[in-house]
Amino acid sequence: MESKVSRTCLVTGGAGFIGCAISNELARKFDRVLALDNLHPQVHPSRTRPAALDPAVELVVGDVADPAVWDTLLANVSPAVVVHLAAETGTGQSLTEGTRHAHVNVVGTTQMLDALVRHSRIPSRIVLTSSRAVYGEGAWEASDGSVSYPGQRSRAMLESGTWDFPGLRCLPFEATRTEPRPTSIYGATKLAQEMILKAWALSFGVEVGLVRLQNVYGPGQSLSNPYTGIVSLFARMAKAGRTIPLYEDGEIIRDFVFIEDAARAVIAVATESVPTSTAYDIGSGEATSIRELGDVIAGIYGAPKPVVNGAFRNGDVRAASCDIARTTRELGWSPQWPVQRGVRTLCEWIDTQELPPLCG
């Protein structure tokens, strides 16, 4: 694709964290950019246009799962590229609000596709921000080198404090090697999005770029949403002088990828001539334990040392990190923000914000 295109880009969920982060570059590369977003109060408490959304982006307030919204929007818009960010997130929340997650993530996707056909607005490419949650617990390796998929940890395992799978070590996710086996309703809906888009796109000659994001964090993320953002939650607790609680034994593994790095990857898949046959894993390439994360943040604020409390969340995976070698090679992209630098930058931003009350 040309670096400058005389075409339109449509971004669903475009007023959210990632949508705002990519808005400036999209506005530079496309003649017209529209953001469709319902400004959900869990993410947008004031229900107003985010200041971080590029002024050149046209904001359309509406529900991605409402066909009438699509009919109005597509009456005079023909997107060349669609960046599909709109989704309900939150692993734990999806266990008790599965219908809401399925409605937005699955039905919202099919409503979009139906409308594109109904109005003969077939784009050349659709980019989906998927999630590391599609992998579930992923693949684990035994001492003899054999690889297995142990699946979801049972409640009995968690209640007994059996946090790992005995005799096995976790392997980083990689789309060409790791089978998607989600262990949460949220993860299942993200995998459904992927499969629906690929099946539809094959029939209509549309390229589909799949971007499987690890834990994205950084300035601009919602500080009021209690279901996402462990980095910001830890930072707010430490800033308040509270002790950061570490679930399980503190050795839960995550890959924390800074927002600027994630945004550059999404932009590349949306605008560059890159292979779109296989999903891209987007992370920092660093496997970080929540104990390490907690220690860094507590140190920044001079807060008490984090304490393991043995609590757990049903549906949480033990380890989630990714191998970014192929992504780096094929996208010409690499992360520029090590965790310590990114966390410090997030904390500096949080220090400038008016913060909602901490729960608990």
C-alpha cells in the first residue's frame, strides 16, 4: 500500500486507548478517517470525545452491534481499510457477562460484515486487534522436550495452590507454532472474531491482518475501568502508599507491551504491504512476572514492598508471553520500550491525572 492513500479508513472502537494512539498516523496516511465508538461509560466516564483522538478524525457515536448505525454510516462512507478495535475486554468480567462480550465481539463483527455487503462497501483490508487470550495456557514443555497443551487450570488446582502444571515449563506463544485454545469467554470471542473474519474475507477477496496483542499499557489508558490494566492499577496503589497485592505466588508471567510499540505494529499491518496469512504476535519480547512488575512500581513511588496474598482469578492463565522474531522480521517492526522505561513513563503520566477513587 502507498504511504499516502487517497482513501478512507474506518476504525471501530476508534475512541479507545489504541484507537487514539493510532489516530494521528492514520490521519496522516489517509484522506479521511472515521472512528465508530459507543463511548461506553466503563471506558469513557464523561461520554465525551477523548482529547487524545486526532482532531482530523471524524467521531461517529454508535454501537457496532446495531445494524441501523451501520446503515447510516455506510450510506456515504466506503472504507478502503477497516481497523476493527471494537470489543468488550476483561477476562474475569467475561465469566459473568458472557452475553455482553459475545454480543459486542461476535455479533458486532458479523453486523459489520453484513453491512459492508449490504451496502457494497467491500474494503481491501480489515485489521483485527485480537488478543493473546486466544492461546489460553498455550503450549508447555516437559524435560524430555515433548510439548503438550495442559489446558485450563481447574478450580481445585487453584484452591490447592497448584499454580503451575507439575513437570512442565511454559513456552512463549507464536502464531505459527502455538495452537489457539482459549480458557476464557473473552478469549473464545476473540478467536471467534478471527475465524469469522477469515471465513468471510476468503469469499470476498479481502485481506485480513490479525494482530494478537499482549498486555498493552501506557499513557492514555483508562484509569476508571476496573477490569483491565494491571500496570495502571499497581501504579495507582503504590502512588497511594498502599501495598501491592500479588496473586497466586507472584510468579504469574505476562508480556507488557507499551502503547507506542503496539500502535506502530497496528499501523504497519493496516498500511504497509506485509504478509497477512498468519497472525502477528505483538509484545515486548520480555516475560515479566507480576512480582517483578510490582517491585518496579513500588520502587518508583517508595511504596511498601509487594506482598503475595495467594488469591487467584478463575480464567486467568499462568503464563502469557510471546516470541516476536517472526513479527519483527516480517513487519520491519521492533519494540522500543523496555518494561522499566515504559512503566516509569506511565507513572509520570498518572501523576498528572485526576484519579477516580481506588476500590478496595
